[in-house]
Amino acid sequence: MSDPLPKTVQEYIDETPNWQDGTRVADVPMTAMQWRIWMLATAGKFFEGLVVFMTGVALPLIVLEFQLDPARKGMVSAATLAGILVGATALGGLSDRVGRKSIFILEMALFVAFLVVVTMSDDFAWLVVGLFGVGLALGCDYPTAHLVISESIPSGVRGRLVLGAFGFQALGALVGTALGFLILKSDRSIADWRMMYATAIGPAVLVTVGRFFIPQSGHWLVAQGRIAEAERETAKLLHRQPAYPARIRLRLPHSGHNAGAHKSRTGYARLFDARNRRATILASAPWFLQDLATYGIGIFTPTILASTLGGSTGGPARNLADVIHADMYAAKGAAFLDVLLLVGIVGAVLLADRVGRICLQVLGFLGCAAGLFLAALSVHFDGTVKMVCLFAGFMLFNFMTNLGPNAMTYLIAGEVFPTGIRGMGAGFAASFAKIGAVLTAFLFPILLKDIGVDTLLYGLVAASLAGALITWRFGIETAGVNLETVGSGSRPDD
């Protein structure tokens, strides 16, 4: 049998086998290894949703135990997000240097270690350090998990599978809120918040072990010029019974343009050169504006519900019984609203590869603005109208944010940069976005007290409208685009 003609990594991944009579199959069949990679990558998003949104339920108990004033309460809320901000840049970009697999393992090991610190912390300083470290690991996961998935699967289903993994953030948010409620209901102790965070330790250990048993990214190995290793790892990725392809022979995409260019220039300045500036703006600015609203609303939904509908979930002057009662009441409302996050991500999975990323992101931002505006109006009403406006507004926001910007910003950031700087670009975008999340998480408790719910929500309406405008102005459509063509000399949307 003659040697097969050499192909690129993505051409092998996208190749469809033939039936014995020569008929081509309709879709590219995913291998068991590709599905394993996908499932292990979903864990990081699940844990992010679990930990970050669980904080909204745990926070009143933390406030009571450590007797926190609004500023220190904001520090607790923002610590994990600040860690995500640093981790996305400081660690996420390392996957371009030492490989996707190594960082994929490291981030989950760090997550486990710092979760232990959180659950064991006996003073405010150690609690903040632990939460920051948890965020550091989750921030690293933003670019790395996306790249591990997108560089391992067929181009035609990339949007659906990356968003499917991202959807586990919404599932984690729902599970985190539900777990918080169940723990409060069964134990009713001031230490319940420790148990909430501890629930993630065991599953995270299993995920860490599982990540040792996946192949290295063939795309990354080719970009490093390590062709023989790339052939071996791609063979592991595409292992099937019966074997297809029988043998893998790789060639450089576009005559090696990407590999050479990426090795010669890897500094952050490259993100802002003429070739990549538009991609950097598209990946970073709308994500920043989206995070202003999503994390503020997500973390403080219980607080907003309690303060708007009556009562307060925090404050050292309250006794334990009152705090837990108000916390459980708000957690039930938050869990109900979190269901809409799941519905939204299902819509994104179904439409991203059909309608396109840019269209969904613009429409999603506009829908978020409408939902927040409706929630802000609730402050001016009483009784049933107040409750209907508040819940309808938050329901619309949660649905539209996951249908549009919360999902699309994550997807786009991992697709618009060339292979050699894809981790760095996606990491920078995630880190820049988390500046907005940190600002919101830290300032929300203070602003809720000083300017009120309605003014705060009107500000987030303006941020959502700005996100729609920037997306429309700098849009680059990446639906179905072969990642090896990104940065090859033509724009993905040309």
C-alpha cells in the first residue's frame, strides 16, 4: 500500500470516512478520545459556575462569621474573579509555550489545592487568598479548555461542542445554588458555607487524574515544528476500530506560514498589530461589557431579590436564624432564574453554527439590555407588578445572555487568533473581561447601598447596548472556519 498524501492536523480531524462501496458518510464521526477530551473540558466551566454563583448563597454566612463591612464583603465577592483575571493572562498564555495538556492538568490541581485552603480558612485573609487561588485556576481554564476542545474536534461542530462545554457553567450555577439551599436546609449552621465549597473537592480530584490520559494538541505540536510527535498524538486522538485513518502523515498548513511566524513573534504586542488588532478588540471589549452585568447579576441575584422584595441577606447585626431564613428564600428565587441560563445555552448550541456568532451576540446584548431595563422598572412599582417586572426582567436577561454574549464571547475569543498566539489571545480577552467582573463584584455591595438597585441596573443597560455596538462594528464571523486558516494572510470574514 502506498503512503497516503500528507494532510494538516485539521484536515485529518475533518476527514469523513467512506463506506466500503465508496459512499462518504454524512458527518465526521467523533472518536472516544475526542468525547473524553470534551467531557474533561466541561468540568472547568461547571466548577466555575458552581463556585462563583454559590458565593451568592455562601456570602451572608461568611459576612456573619467574619463580621464583614461592605468593603470587605466586596473583597470576598471579587476575590475569585480577581484570580480569574490574573490566571487567564498569567497562566492561560503558558499553553502556547509548554503545551495545552500540561496547563490543562496544572489548572485543575491548583483548583483542588486552593479549594482546600478556602474550606480550612480560619480568618479573613486566608479566605481571600483561597478564593483568589481558586479564581487563578479557573482563569487559566478559560483559554486552555477552549483550545483543548477546539483543536481536537471537526470544524463543522466546533461551535456546538465548545458552547456545549460552556453550558456547564450554567449547570454549575444551578447546582451551586441548589446545593447551597439544600445544605442550609439540612444543617442550618454558620459553617455551612465551608461545606458548600467542599462539595467540589472530590469531583475535581477525579477530573485532574483524568486529564493525564489525553493526547497533546497536534495543532500546537505542529506550530512548534515537532511533526513526528504531532503525528503520534493525532493518531491517539483519532484512534478508531476499525482504524481510520490507517496512517497519519502531516504537513505544515499554508507552507509553514503559521509555525514560523508564531515562533518569531509571541509577545503581547502582537495582539495589537495590524493583523490581529480587530480580533483583539472583538474578543476583549464586548466580553468586558458582558461580564459587568453577568457576574454582578449572577453573584448578587439573591441579594437583589431579598432587598427588592423585602429583607436583606447580609449584615453582622442579624442573628443566624434570620440570615439563613432570608438566604434560603433568596436562593430559591435565584435557582429558579438560573434555569433560564440553561435554556439560553441550549439555544446558543443549536444556533451558533447556523445563524453565526456575531448575529447571536448582537441580538443577545440587545435582549440583555431589555431585561435589565425591565428589572430596573420594578423598583417603581409595588406588589404583584413589582414581582412580575423583576422576575421577568431577570429571566429575559439570563436567557439572552447565554443565548448571546455570555456564550459567544467565550467562543469567539478562542477562534479569532492564529494557533501560535491562540492561548495568549484568548487568555488576554478573558483577563480583560474579568476586570469588568471584578469591578462589578467589588462595587456591587457598595453601589447597591449608595445608589440603589434601579440606578445600578440602568448603568448595566448602557453597558449592554455598548456591547452590541462594538460587536457589530468589529465583527469577525468564525462559524465553520478551519482554525488553521486563521492568521494565514486573509481575514476569517473576508
